[in-house]
Amino acid sequence: MRTGIVQVGKLHELPLIKVIGAGSFEHCFSLRHYCDNLIQGGSERLLVDLAECTYLDSTFLGTLAGPALKLRKKGGVVQVTGSSRRVLESIRTLGLDRLFECVENVAPYDAVDLHPLESGVCHKEMTGELLLQAHRSLLECDPRNAPKFQDLVSYLGAEVVPADRREAG
């Protein structure tokens, strides 16, 4: 499967993430960093435009779920718009439809104002940690995800050296 494009920017001061094609693991490092910076900067809402998205893998969805969980604790929200039937089914299957706020229509915006989010795996040793965090978020979102991801989370939990211990060593 070809990796898609993830673009970021603002829509009337609202942070916007637009996924074109497939949203996959390869975007997750940059996506997590981008969302963490937004939340640390005080953003309480984030809009994710999936109108041109064809597929989202579980790591990408789990990476989006992490900021959504953080925002919910602060009274904020991740809003999702424009999902195709296939993408919406992935969101529902993982119980994320109860975490994300689905928005029917978004005012048209100029894609020229968006810029691509970097893709690619930045630090090989962080891959397991990213997978672990994303799938833990999916377990936190909906306990019905346990049969799908608990074995992966258990395995990664035993194998992954957290960043703080890696840096100390």
C-alpha cells in the first residue's frame, strides 16, 4: 500500500490535519510531534479532514487517539470530517467514534495554506515505542479493542525501552 500525504495548517485559527490517500505508520512520528506541540501551545480543538483519505492503519488511528484523549481530559476535542464509508468503518470498529467528534460539513478552505507533514521513520529505536503508545491509546479508548491489540501491547511493553531509560543509558 502506498503511503499518502498528510498536510497541516490552520482553518480560521483552528489547527487542521488533512489526510490524502492512506494515513499510515510512516506519518506517525511527525503527527505525534505536531499534535503534542499544538496541545502544549494551548490548542483545545483539532480538525482532521478525511475527505480525501482512503485508508487509516491502526497505528495512525492510535496516534490520533492519543491527542484526542489528552484533549478530552482538558475539555477539548478532535473533530473528524469527510470520512469515506471505509474510513468511517475503521473509526467505528475501534470505538473511536465515541472519542472523536464527527463534523458533517466544513467550510471550504484553500489547500494552498497547508504544508506537508514530514513522513518517514525518524529514529529506528523509537519505532516500538510509537507502536506501543498508539496501541495503548486504542486500548484506553475502547476495551473491546483488547482482543485485537492486547498481545501486541504486551509484547511491545516487554521489549521496548522507554525513551527516558534509553537516554540515561
